[in-house]
Amino acid sequence: MIFLRFLESRSRSFKILALVLVDAVFLISAAFLAYMLRMSDIVFPARDVVPLILLGPLLTVATAALFGVYLHITRLSAHGWNKWIILSQIPVVVVWSATVLLIGREGFPRSVIAIFAILAPVCMIYARRLIALIMGGARISGGKSRGVPSVIVGADSRSAELFASLQRRGGHRMVAFVETDAGLVGGKLAGRKVVDLSDLPDLIEYEGVREVIVAKADFTRADHRKLVEFLHPYPVAIKVVPGLEELATGQVTINAARPVRVEDVLGRDPVRPRATLLTKAVAGKCVLVTGAGGSIGSEIVRQTFRYNPSKLILVDNSEFALFEIHREIEARLQGAGSTMELKPVLGSVADEDFMLDVMTRNGVDVVFHAAAYKHVRMVQENPVAGVVNNVFGTFAAARAAAQARVETFILVSTDKAVRPTSVMGATKRVAEMVLQGLAAGGQSETVFLSVRFGNVLGSSGSVVPLFRQQIERGGPITVTDPEVTRYFMLIPEAAQLVIQAAAMAHGGEVFVLDMGEPVKILDLARKMVEIAGLTVQDEDNPDGDIEIKFVGLNDGEKLYEELLIGENVSQTAHERIMQCNEHFLSADALAAELAKLRQLLELGDEEGLKRKVMRLAAPPAELTVPQLLRA
């Protein structure tokens, strides 16, 4: 064991030389064994034949070196380069045979070369397996087996800090650091080797690694996705250390590694927010957020808080949701020692007098209107509530903002407002038109705008938490259609882009956030099963853990979502925010249509209400986009 510890502490070049010597001993033995097998007798070759026999091991070592076999860490890769060891025999056989033919030496059977070509790879491969077994046993017998065998992806100061933290806490046996940077591979950090990502399967097999902790600062979402796919066949848990931003704000500590989430591997990497736009939008201002307790509203509140508004007013009609977000921000206020004023207000946005009173008494400068009923199926079955809240709630809040001379009013909209097939989507498109009409009327100093985006990962009632619950219950996962796709974005990024759009508005704009490429919901379901360490049960894998069932599209649901109605789109000062110019009604025409909607509400005519709001939200099919803009 002392010798093994001595060997492990030696330099990489020393170990390579030692491995070459081990190979030489095994290969020379294999060469003489091949000769004896050919002669069917334990007989030593003639002296003039010995050089030809030794030529085989010499060529094998040289060829293996050329194939890069000795660059790999033997203890960690007993099988990783097996194919290269086998392939290296091809040039050995060719050169050795040619040499024998040229020399024409009698007494050297050429079939010895074929026998050696079989024995040599076997000797080299099993020599490496023996070394891996001995070195692995030395580590276990050395008292380092306590805790979960783990590796850290990354080899920088952040990784070293995580290593020290985990060592203090116990519960982990840190095997190595893993790097994608070839310049760092082969070195050491905190007394542990830095190995290449391709060595992970060998670490899992021969070191028993069961946990991979990602601490690499520049690990992108695409890198996470590749890592999950690479490790899919292996029984390991993948965890992620919180981002530098979370660490810097003190929200979490570096040892708070969490399991990898679907958010880490899905879609594109989020764009860093522009602090200048965020500051311009809310710093030093009185900001009111409607729907403040909801998924989007609460994140807008969190993001706004970070950029120092003078006052933050939280409006929601759910007492519990309002209590939760108020308690969270109040705790942050106390922790930061901020002088910002925080005020929770319980009430409905559809009450114009109530909203006007709140805005006037508090001197509101900016309103983020996130209050809405957003679930397609629920609004489809309750169209009256959807129209009252989404259409007339927006209209009441916007009119109150105009009367209170609010600077900016921002509607949080959705991709379902584009050519809507559901009542929910139609109500959101009409809400956009309400703001467009008020802006076009020119009778208010308030800047009205809408910001449209797709699904946000992890929001209440969305597909991700639903799939997560179904997986926890053992399945099945219910997917509407194998071809259905959706756009996805992280909640923090969506909230940041909404706030940044507010800083660029002049009035009447409909901004669209760049959502990246749409994602197949079936692929999302499969990915979530894999991340949970399970397998999908299907025709190819009948013994899988989780079944995926197709249940068909619900009433009002689309197969594919869109972000734009027409093609008239222009770029803004932010690369992830576009401005689209779309059909809308004049203030007078809008008022007449809203009066008809209100009449249907009073009559309780649900079917008539559905038809009316759907017709109102649909773009005139017979007009081109330029004609719509002139209308």
C-alpha cells in the first residue's frame, strides 16, 4: 500500500513511463508465448530469431503511443481506449509482416504474428483493468470510502470552495474534478485529479461515483443538456450549484447544490438583463403590480425590488397569494435595510374607482398589469369570469391609470393572443387592443404598452409542475398530442424583459419577447423522466418506469403557438425584444364593441359572449397587414 500511495503521488510523465514498462513486460511475455503456441512446445527460439520476436512488442508500444493510448489516465479508463488498443495492432501486423518478408528469416513462422495480434490487446487491456482494480482498492483501504462518491464539474476557485465546504460537512467522498477545458486536464486541485469529461463513465464504473455536482461558472444550458444526455445510461444523480448571482445576493450558500432541473437543460440560455433599462423603468418610482401574488406578478415584484423603487404597491384579489409575496418582500426589505415603502392592497382590478383611488393616493408612476385568468381550459369553461377579469379588468385599470396620470402602464400578455382559438387567448388579444386604442386616442399622458410572451417554466398550473407531480406519482404523464409544441422561457428572464420593455415604450406598442425555438411537449416529458433518473415505458422499452399517454387537445388549445399575427416586425434597442405592428380599433370603435360585450354579460349569454370576443380578437382575414395598419 505504501508503494501504491507513492505511485499515485508521482507525476503524470512518471506514471506513463511506468505503464510503458508494464506493457513491455506483458507484451514480451505475450510474444514468446505466441512463438511457443505456434511451435506447440515450450521451446526457446534461436538467438537470431529473438530480435524478430521482440520487434512485435516494440512496434506495439510505439503504435499505442501514436494512437494516444498512454495519454489516458489508466486508473480511470480501463475500458475507455480498448478499441484504440485493438486498432493499434493493424499497423503492427502490417509492419512486422513486411519486415519478416524483407529479411526472409528462416525459423520464424509468420503465424506467430497473428497469434501475438490476439494476445497483445488482451494483455494490455487486462493489465489496465488490474491496475484500476488495485488502485481503486488502495483508495478504499486508505479510509476514503465514507460518504457518497462524487465528482465536481469545474476546476476553479468556485469549485475549490465547494470542495472545501463539502469536506467540512461530510457525506461525500470527492473522487476528482472534471473539466471540459483541455488545458486544465491532467493537473490537480485540492489534492484531487482534474480529469476530462470523457473519463466520467470510468469514474462511475471503477470509483463508484454516484453524484455529479456542476460548479463550473460558465456551464451553459446547452452544456447541462449535453451532460444529462451523456450520463443518461449511468446511475448517477446530477446536481447544480446555484448561480453566481444567487450566491452574490446571499440568497443561498455554495453548498446548497440542488438536483438538475428541466429548466437547466431546456431551451436557450437566458440573456443577461441590461441594468440601464431596468433602472430607467423603475428606480426611484412608485411601482404598482397587479396580480402581484401570481407567478409572473410575483417575479416582477422581486425584480422591481432589486432596482430601488421609492414605493412598491402589491395588488391582488387573493388574500393568501398577497400575504405570501408581501411577507417575502418585507423580509428582504428588513435584511437589506432599505427605505423603500411596501404596501399590500387587497382588491379587484375590475373596480375602476378602487384602482383610481389606490393610484391617486399613492402617486403611482408605473403599473405592471399581470392580473389575469390565464388557464385555457378554465377560462374556456368560465367565459364570463374570463371576460370580466381579462378584458374589463384591463380596461378599468388602464382608464384609472390615465385619470391618475400614471407615466407607464404595461400589460403582461401571451402568445395565445395571436390568432386565438380559445376564449382566454381572445380576452388577452382584446386587452392588447384596449391599450392600443387608448394610446391611439391621444387623450392621455400615460404610455400604454403590451408585452407578449409564451409559457414560463414552473409557473402555477403550467405543464412542468404538472409533469413533475405525475412522475412523483409513478405516472402516467398525460400529453395532449405527440406533435404539440410550445415556447418556453424562465420566469426571471420573462419578468426582466417585461420591465426592460417598459423603458423603451412611447405608447401603443405590442412588444414580443424572443422565446427561442419552440419545444415539443413530448420531448419535454421524456427529458423530465430522464432527469428524474427513470426511463420512459414505450414499445421499445416495455419495462420502463413512466408511461406517456396521449389524451387529445382540449377545447380551445392549439397544436402550435405563434408570437406574431403578421410579418410587420421591427427590432428594438434590446436584441431579445421585438416590436410588432398589428391591427387595432380606434378608441370610439373599441368603446362600441366593449359596450356590446358588456350587454352580453348583463344578459348572461355565455355562448354569445364567446362568439363575440372570438370575433373581436380575430384579425380581418381579408386585409393585408399594411392595410390593417392604415385602417
